Amino acid sequence: MNVEDIIKTEKEIPLKSRTLIHFLLVNNTITEALSTALKPYGVSLQQFNVLRILRGQNEKPASLATLNERMVTKMSNTTRLVDKLLLKGYVERKVCPSNRRKVEIRITKEGLLILEKMDISMSEAEDDVLQNLSDQEMEQLNILFNKFE
């Protein structure tokens, strides 16, 4: 992926700018591939992320704060994401009996079943996106990504 070719410029882009543009272009490619994989299920990447977090709770409820904390993409509209999943029957929401101000969210059996199907589509999309990278190259990339902490 040559940044200069993609953005159709003949002048060389400075290294720092080119690097950041590369990040943005790669992010767009990945987001598009993953969103396309989820499209048949009518679920966004963020909704998929919520379902995965809830599955990881192993039947224990999660609060909105827990979901927000564990989301890959931090956002303020977690309530809206949960509402959409609730309408699809993928999650259930109840008021906590011991603290009525706290809302407990769990994944439903239907949510678990559809998530298994989504996992297959997402795995295929991951394979497609990463097909040109060896395991060693992915390890190197992850080492470099860790430098952003």
C-alpha cells in the first residue's frame, strides 16, 4: 500500500505524516472488512463487541460501566447499543435487586447462538485481512503497537 499512490500525490509525504495516514488507511480497511462480515446479522462492530464482553462474563451480569470499560472502541452511547441488542433479543436487562440504581445486563441464549455464527464470519474476515502477514510479522506488529501505550 503506497500512501502517495492512494491519495494521488506526486510529492513525497513526510515520514510521520505518511505513517499516520497508513494507520488510518489500514484502520479503514479493517473496519470495512469486519463490518461487512457482520452485515448479514444486522449488528455493528460495537454491538458485536458488547456481545463478546457479555459472553466473557460467563453468565454473570455486567453493568454499563463494565461494558464501557471493556469496549475496544470507547464511546458514550453504550446504553443505545444495549437497547438495540435488547430489541433483537440478544441481551436482557434487569434492575439489580440489591441496588436499584444499577442495571444488570446479560447475554441471552439467542445472543450466544447468533454470536457463534458471527464468530465464524469474523474469523474468515480476520484471515482475509491478515492473509499477507506471517505469524512472525504479526508478532512484530504487536510489539510495535505496544509502544503506543
